[in-house]
Amino acid sequence: MPYIALKHLHVSFVALSGLLFLVRGIWMMRASPNLGQRWVKIVPHVVDTLLLASAVGLAVVSHQYPGQMPWLTAKLVGLVAYIVLGTIALKGGRTKEVRSAALIGALASFAYIVAVAVTKNPLVVF
């Protein structure tokens, strides 16, 4: 697959993943029964798997790897923070306050990852 097509596919999965996370976060805040729907438990995992696969594909095709490129390393660290905070927000937080704080942190991590991707600068927030 050509690099540009893979990049567009990756960006599409980024947008879809972020949107699905935001919707699930809003549902969590409202204690919506929609969070229990079967598709809500399956589709985000499929999208995130395809997102990760497209990221690996981009790294291989472009020969740019975390550890080698500071901005990719920053994105990987941001991704770990996003996953941990997102898990706390949607599943692991004991109180609504903890889940809400984790949701805000996860959304900030997501925004950081996108900003680093656009600027190729790991210090984009400074």
C-alpha cells in the first residue's frame, strides 16, 4: 500500500477512535445504558487494532521508528498514558470523580499525540 494511502487510513482511524472514546466518555459521565451495548464493547477494539496496525505499517514503510525519532517516541509514551487513563476512565475508576479526571487526562493525552503527529515536535506544548 502506498505511504499516502496508509497515512490517510491511519488518520481516519485516529479520528474514529477519538470520536468513539469521546462518546463513550460522555456516556460514562451520564451513566448511560448505551455503554453496555454489544457493539460498544467490540467496535472500539477493532478500530484501535486497525489504528495500531496502520501505525506499524507507516513506521515500516517510512523507516521511522520510536527510539530513533524523538517525536515517535513521544507519541508512544502519550499512547501509553492515553490507554492507562482511558481504562481508568471507562472501567477502572472507583468513583465518578476519578473516572472524570482520568477522562480529561486521556483526552489531553489524545490531543498531545495528535499535536505531536502534526508538528513532529515532542515539545509541542511548550
